[in-house]
Amino acid sequence: QVQLVESGGGSVQTGGSLGLSCAAAGRILLINDMDWYRQAPGKQRELVAGITRGGTTNYADSVKGRFTISRDNAKNTVYLQMNSLKPEDTAVYYCKAMVRTSTWGSQSIYWGQGTQVTVSS
């Protein structure tokens, strides 16, 4: 019904930058909150950043001042600009969206497929 397609992952050195994108496609009426999560092997998935439809943002303490989340509602896309990357940022990054697919339907949560971000020292 709805797919979230992520792109932009890769490998960078400590201090480098990387930009992630997540585009939603399908039967979408509107998207409310969009978030970025990350998960390293053997660790729990954690919220990295979130943004409301109106543009209000929130960040995990570990990424404040380094990461910036933004969105383009016309493109149903959320972005995560990651600067000053550290090895501890290494993880699979997942986008999540709260999507309303019809005027009579309830909101549903959708997840992207995940994209690997690797930061080497």
C-alpha cells in the first residue's frame, strides 16, 4: 500500500558527512510525523530525529548539533543530513512515517528498508 524507499547510505571517515533520503510512495493522503531511527547489531533501535508535518523537530542528545532532519511534504520525503560523523553513528538507519491513506482510514506506521551507514576512524 505504501512504501518508504531510503537512499544515501554509505561509508565515510570520522568527521565526514552523509545525507539520507526517504521517499514515500503509494496510496498516500498525507503524512504526519516522520522519523529516523538507527540500529546497530546487538543493540536496540533508537530514535535519532523526528519531524512533524509542520516542521517541528526533535533530536537524540547524541546527534544534536550534528544532524539535521527536514522534509518536503510535496515530495513526501524526509531527509537526514549528518555532519561530523563519529564511529558510534555506525548503524542501519530506518525511516518511519505515520501515514494516512484515505479520509476514512486510520493512520498507519510504515518503515523504510534500512540503509547502512558506516563511519570509520
